[in-house]
Amino acid sequence: MELIKQIKEAENKAKKLVEDAQKYASEAVENAKQEGKRQLEQAARQRKEAITGAESASEKTGLAEAEQLRKKSAQIKQQLEQKVTARTDTAVKTIIDFIKNQG
């Protein structure tokens, strides 16, 4: 009788151990899923922040380059206008001198 009681207790303990192991395994799987989800969300946030940072840096660089090009363009335009004015003045003087010498 005592042996049967011990066997039943051993079976109950074994059953309890199996249930606890299943519960622990289930919790471990759930925790792993949650951790994986958290890591994916964090990676997505980091990726978005990196993209935003890159866009911002690109915009600043683009604006700075555009400003440099605008200044250079204005400088070239001014130089061309000065050359045209100088050549126009020279051409007008040459024409006037030619007309005076013809008369």
C-alpha cells in the first residue's frame, strides 16, 4: 500500500515537473518573441533616425552647395558684364575714331 502511495506521489511530482517545464518553455518562447519584436522595433526606430539624419545632412549640404553656386554664378556674371562693358567702350571709341578719320 505504501509503495502504491509512493508511486502515485512520484507520478504527481513527475506530472508537476512536466507541467512546470512546459510552462517555463512557453514563457521562454513568449519572452523570446517579445524580445525579438522589441529589437525589430528598435532597429526600425534607429533606421528611421538614421534616414532622417542623412536627409537633414544632405539638405544642409545641398543648400550650402547651392549658395556657393549662386555666389559663383553672380561673380561670373559680374565679370562678364565688366568685359562686355570694356569691349563695348573700346568698340564705340574705335567706331568714332574711324568715322572722324573718314571725314
